[in-house]
Amino acid sequence: MQQEAAIREPLILGNKSYKDITDDVVGPIQGAAPLGWKVMITISSMVAFYGVGCILYLIGTGIGVWGLNKTVGWAWDITNFVWWVGIGHAGTLISAVLLLFRQKWRMAINRSAEAMTIFAVIMAAVFPGIHMGRIWVSYWVLPLPNQFGSLWVNFNSPLLWDVFAISTYFSVSLVFWYIGLIPDFATIRDRMTKPLQKKIYSILSFGWSGRAKNWTRFEEVSLVLAGIATPLVFSVHSIVSMDFATSVIPGWHTTIFPPYFVSGAVFSGFAMVQTLLLIMRKAMHLENYIHTKHVEYMNIVIIVTGSIVGVAYLTELFISWYSGVEYESYAFINRFSGPYSLSYWAMMTCNVISPQLFWIKKIRRSLVATFILSIVVNIGMWFERYVIILTSLHRDYVPSSWSEFNATSIDVGIFIGTLGIFFTLFLLFARFFPVLALNELKTILKSSGEEQKRLQADAKSNTNA
Amino acid sequence: MESTKKVFHVMYDDDDKLMAAAQALVAKGIRIKDVYSPFPVHGIDPVIGIKRTRLAIASFMYAMTGTSLALLGMWYFMIQDWPMNIGGKPSFSLIENLPAFVPVTFEFTVLCGAHGMAITYLLRNGTLPGMPASNPDPRTTDDKFVMEILTDENDMDAAGLESAVKETDVMEVSIKEYAA
């Protein structure tokens, strides 16, 4: 059995057995839905329906119902797209990168973080889809033979790379998540007593039996998928950043974009994981599995990535002056003092200053402070994308084309609507799916459980005496 | 030897007990057919004679297929079938256009490697939607560990096996007859 240093904080608190882990996670699925869940899903699904209504109105009328104009062709839509994709990145980082680094603390949070990834990527994909205007011809993004002789899509364009990156990312994340879920669905299947529930989980579990060979393959698949999902997650946001970086727009065509976007994505993603998990652990009584130490680890990731983002902001600013390109330096002066300077300073405060509070151990380990700051970071990262996209676009090379952008109610409605759809999906997940990776948690119980660690320490001190 | 064939399902309540028992039984020359557990028991595979899986090799081959298909496709679409001069950067040779093709090649490699491996994994495990579960006891997906031993695969008779099994730190033993 693997030993762990006694000084390391336990990851599973209390005196838990394998059975307790199953009971704690499967119990809420078997029981009736709590009132709080019903209230939350009612609100979020109403918001979701409103959002779907706005989307249908947009598709029916045309994208003129957004505040876009000839100069500002991208605004809230692409801001929301980048924001959602960025949020998705934390899930893959937790499940893939932390698996490669053998970080045991990821096991309490990976399942829900991956679920968050999948739902966030779905929300992200909505925006380029509806931004096309004619969503019914969205299959034109694929290289399909056509009646134009065949005229192919342009493989030199980052927008097409995005199609491949996002669809690969979504489908690989989904498969990775589902393969991890299969053994846990089997656990639920074997506990369910009502025939209908048993039947449903039996189908979902694909007939998993937990043979030794199955587990060997399971671990190999998890490891290899983690290995290929790691470069994938970095490539996806790099490619998203190239949508901007390969253009000739001042403020966009900077080589710093790929690493800057990737760390920004991880930063915002971890903030969203914190927001969701701090509520979920309380509502589902998972305090023994997701506790202060997990929150602290995630806050450390937030400081690191937040600081990288801060350095990137300052680098951009310095280079815009140092390059001596007047368009470039104007773009940045306009960012912090132009008509959208409020957004710029909101971004600076939320993303650069606020995460630095996590250097203080008391704040880093405080759940209330973490919850508030995680929301601040989410807001800040939305403003980051808004600032990058809007301030660079609204000033053209030709001053007669200068313009402003004002969001319409449909802009706002669709964004709020995607939040509603996202939370509806997440609430359904929390109700019917195993929210912790049961089989993985059981493997770390003996090395990282609180009671198990105490017994080991006792045994050690007895032998020394 | 008895004419009927028997299957032993030996249950343990802890992975360490299972591991110790498996080692003790194998040392006596008993062949353990399979182990059912709620999570991967590390180190059990070599004891009961399970070979390393070749899924990773399969994944590599799927991935290389993806790389080749992506490059072949882009060569055909962009170079062979309809070459275009985009912004003074003509696409008349694959090698000159290669940098622009790297992202899609990478994504397609990952796509084929990951999905090829996942499909192979599901097929090899026999885990597909609607498949029946074959674990002998529902508790094996919760907190119990079961060893499966067949009299058919062992030289020892059922009585001998039973006494050998009972010497380990066992929780429950179920012996069933089955038709070969």
C-alpha cells in the first residue's frame, strides 16, 4: 500500500469506510429531491427558457437584433464564447494534467469539474453557431463536397482550426468523463431497488462488472486519455487566441496571446469550479470530501494563473508603447482612458488585484472569501474578453468608421440564458449522477483518509517506542 | 475427480486481505480465474496472471491514422483540388503550407487516437449500452472483493479448494455448480 507523509493534510476527513463513500454519494441520488434543488432548478430552467426564446428570436429575425454594427462585428457573442470555453478548461486541467502529476486531491473534484467543462463547452458552441446568422447552414464549416465545384473550407484560417479544436475538445472530454462514470454507474445500479431506476442505471453502466482485466484497461485508458487531453487543452485555447492574434487589428495581433489566453482560461475555470463546488459541497453534505485543503489548492492555482494573466496585461501595455507602432499604442491608451475604460479598470481590479489577496493564508483558506473572490474573478474574466474584443474593434484604421457598441436586451438575454442552461444542466448532473469519482476516491482512502492516517501514525510511533 | 464443475466465489472485505489471500493461494498452485472489485486493486494483475493491456499501442496506431488522414485531406483540399492564392500566400505545395496545417493535423490526431481507443476499450471490455452485468454479487461494486476460482481450471478437487480458501482471511464463500 502506498504511504503518505503524516504531515500532509488528509484528503478525506472523518472515519470513512469504502461503504461510507458509496453511501455519501449514492444516498442523495436514491432519496427524494431536496426543496432547495427544486427551487434552484425551477429558477434556472426559467432563465434557460428565456434564453432559448431570445436565441429563437435572433435566429428568426437576424443578428441585427444584437447591438453589432459594421465596425463592431464581434462583441458580446464572441466574448461569451471565449468566456465559456475558458471556463471549460479547468475541468480538463483537473482531470488530465493533475492526473499526470498524480495529484490525489483532484479525485474529489474531477467529476464535477469535468461535467462543468462539458456544459460550458456546449454553451460556448452556441455563440459561434448563432453568430453565423444562418445556423441551418452551419454544416458549411465542414469540408464536405458541394455543388460549387467543390469549393473547400480554408484550412489556413484559425476560425476553421477552432471548429476542429472545439469539436475535438468537446467530444474527447465527453468520452473521458463517461469512461470514468461507467464504474460509478455500476455502483448505483447495484444499489438501486426500484426497477425503473435500476434499468436506467443498468443501461448507463454498460454492463460494467469490475473484473481485474477491466480495471487494468480502465487505468490505461484514463492515463492515455489524460496524456492526450493535456496538449489538447493547451491547443484549444491557443487556437481560440489565434482567432485574434492572426488578424491585423491593433490590440489583437500580439504573439503573447496563446499562453496569455491559456492561463486566463485556467484562471477563470478554477474560479467557476470554486463557485459551483462551494455550493455543492454544502447542499449535498460533501464537506468531508471537498474541504478547506482542496479549496486552498485551487486558490493556489488561481494565484499562479492570475499572476500570469497580470504579467501578460502589463507586458501588452509596455510592448504597445515600446513597439513604436502608433496604432498599437493608441489601442491601449484608448483601452484605459477611452469610452470603455470602465470595463478595462474592472478587468484590472478583478483579475490582477483581487486574486493577490490569496497570498494571505487566512483568505486562501476561508470559504466565504473564496466564494466571493471566485465570482469577482468570473466577472473580471468576462470583462477581459469584452475589453480585448470591443476596444480593439470600435476604433478602425479609418476614423470615419469609428463606432460604439451598445448591448441590446437580446445580447443580455442570450448571455443570461446560457447561464440558465448551464446551471440547469449542472443541477441535473448533481441530482442524478455520481458527483464524486467513487472508484478513484476509494483508492486513496487508505493513504489519505483522516482516520487511516491517524492509525498509521499511531502504528509508527508504537514501533519507534 | 468429481464429474460436476464448480465455481467458487470467495469474498473479502478489504483489498489488502484479498491481495494476501491471492498471493497465498497462487503460491499453492491454485489458479484464480478473475477478481471483481469496486476499484482497481493495484498489484493484483501479476499475481493472478493478467498481462499488460495493449490499448495504448492501439491508441498510437489510431492517432497515426488520424495524422495521415488529416494531412492527406488538407493536401487534397488545399493543394491538389482547388489551390488558392490567399493574401499573397499561395498554396501550391504541402511542405510550404505545412505550418498552417499543424493545428488541424494535431486536433485530428487527438480525435482519432482518443475515440479509437475509447471504442476499442468498450468493445474489448464488453461494456456497451444494454449489456448485462456479470459481477457475481452486487456488493462487489460497493465495498467487497470477490475472487472467482473454477474447479475445472485446477488440479485440486472442490473439497481441497474449499479448505485452502478457508485458510485465508475470507468473509464469505459461495460454491455453485455450473454446466460446462
